[in-house]
Amino acid sequence: MGKRTTFQFSVLCFGMAFLYVPMVLLIVYSFNYSKIVPVWGGWSTRWYTVLFESEEVWAALTLSLKIALMNATFATLLGVLAGIALARFGRFRGRTLFTGMISAPLVMPEVITGLSLLLLFITLGDLIGWPGERGITTITIAHITFSMAYVTVIIQSRLTGMAQDLEEAAMDLGSKPFRVLTDITLPLLAPGMLAGWLLAFTLSLDDLVIASFVSGPGANTLPMLIYSRVRLGLRPDINALATIIIVVVAIGVCIAGWLLFRQQRQRERDMQMAATENLKTGY
């Protein structure tokens, strides 16, 4: 048993090191004074100064954040509706086709998705004159197309594992379906909706392939900017930019985890108080 525990611990340490040691090295080299990335020239914050003075980086970051926020919001709304339809509406005409269309972006190569969306936008431009040019609108629509599928899977799995006792009790007491949805179903889905929103936001902020197909001149997202710079050779300011992204994402994950933990603890306290009250009243 001891050998097995030691082996499992070693595998865990190796996996954690494989994931996080490169990030630690990237953060360390972001404070490298030398202009040549692999050569250590001493501790310095000069590349953070260069980064904050770069208008190109700020423009790309602003565009990526706008797209990610819009994508996460609309993908969550559509994903919640699709997840509820698949989990609560039972068998309906076209369910198999609808399920296949939801699952397709999950398994479709990004190159195929990007190319198909590019052809779609070109065809629409020729037929109805929209979109007039490719940019933030086309990138956002493309991101919603595949992000919604991930949110749908999360919401559907959450609903499948969630008992319908409260919903059925509310309907037995005379509540309308929409009231049950807003007062019971959606609050219970809140953790899944938050997880889906964060996943959609991350997927949008990280996407390079699809955005490269559906973007136009002057619409460079942050991944596209980083990729174009890395192709010309590693630059220390890219390390600084990546370090800032890692720190921001880590803070966001910690806050989200704390909120979910706090909500879970509050739910457990409410259930305990309800059980105690039932014991006092004799029910």
C-alpha cells in the first residue's frame, strides 16, 4: 500500500511539474534584462514598460476582451436554452438532428470550422451585403458558434444530474412554467452557468485558428498578435504579456472557486437549518 501511494504521489508531482514548470520559467524570464530571451541578463522590469507603451498590444487586448465578453454572454444564453431543451423537453421532432448540430463543433477540426464560416460570410456579403467587412462582428459570431456547444454540454449534464422535485412541487402549487424556470431552475443552474460563461470566455480569448479565418484587416486579436510576433522570433515583452495573462486568469479562477465554495456552504447551512427546524416541529 505504501509503494502504491508513493507511486501515485510521484505521478501526481510529475504531472503538476509538467504543467506548471514551463509557466514558472516564463514568469521568471519575463523579468530578464537581456534582449535575448534564453540569455539571463539580470532582474529587470524593462519589458513590462515596453509592453505597456505598445499601442498595438493594447488595441489587440481590447479587441479580444470585447469579443470574449460578448461571446461568453451570448453563448451562455443560447447554451442554457439548448441545454434545457435537451434535458427537460424529452423526445421531440428533430431532437437527433439538433443534438448532432450541437455536438458537431466539439469534434469538428477548427480549420474546417473557420473555413466554412469564412465561406458563409463571403456568401452572405455577396447576397445581402452583410457583413460588409470582416472584423469584430464576424469573429464574435464565429466564437459563439463553437462556444455555445460547450456551454450546452455543461448545462445539460447539470440538469441531468439535478432532481426535479422542487420544480414539480412548484408546478403542483400552481406556479407557471416560466416562474418555475426563473425562480427554481435558473438559480440551481447558477454554478453551471458561471462555469459555462468562464469556459466560453477562455475559449474565445485563446482562439487563434478560427479568428484567423474570419478576421479582416485591422482586426487582430491578442492570440493573432502573439503568433505573428513569435513567428519573427521570441521577444521578451511577449513573456511579460503572457505573465500578466497567467496572473489575471489565476486570480479569476480563485475568485470563481471562492464564490462557488461560498454558495455551496450557504446551501449546506440552509439545508441543515431546514432539517433542524423539521426536527423541532416534529415533521
